[in-house]
Amino acid sequence: MLYALMCKDHPNSLEKRMATRPTHVEYLKSIEASGVLKMAGPLLGDDEKPIGSLLVIAASDMKEAEAIAAADPYAIAGLFASTEIRAFNWTFKNPEA
């Protein structure tokens, strides 16, 4: 099952995001290599600076999706004010379809 993770940063936390970014990118590379990560990128504010993250992951159930989200270095660093996880049906332009 695919899950969409929409993670919103705490206000005024760009410095924390940038400081944590190298470990976050390494984490994404590791879950991509294992087939878990399907796509990812930053959510942007009106000024086009990152204000959150959007990931689509493969997980066996919601509990596993929550564990994957919690292991993200951004989450561990306390960057996110909120994380919403929803089952996702990748209907259009899914490279695996």
C-alpha cells in the first residue's frame, strides 16, 4: 500500500531544516534503495522556501508508515509541527503501473 506523508514545519525553522538536510537526504536515499520511497520533495511557501515535506512511501500498513515517518531525521530533530499520513492511490503517471 502507498502512503502520502505531508509534513509541515514549525514556523521560522528554515535554519533547522537546512542543518538537518544532509542526514535527511541520506535517510531518503536509504529508504529509496530498499524500495520504500516512491517520491519526495519539499512543500514551498509563497516565497518559494521550504515549509514542509511531501513523501510517498510503500508500507505494509499505517503502523509501518508511521514508523518510517518517525525515523526521518527531520522528525527526530523536531522540525515538523504536524505530520499527516494518508493511504494513497497513485493513479496517473505512476512509473510502476
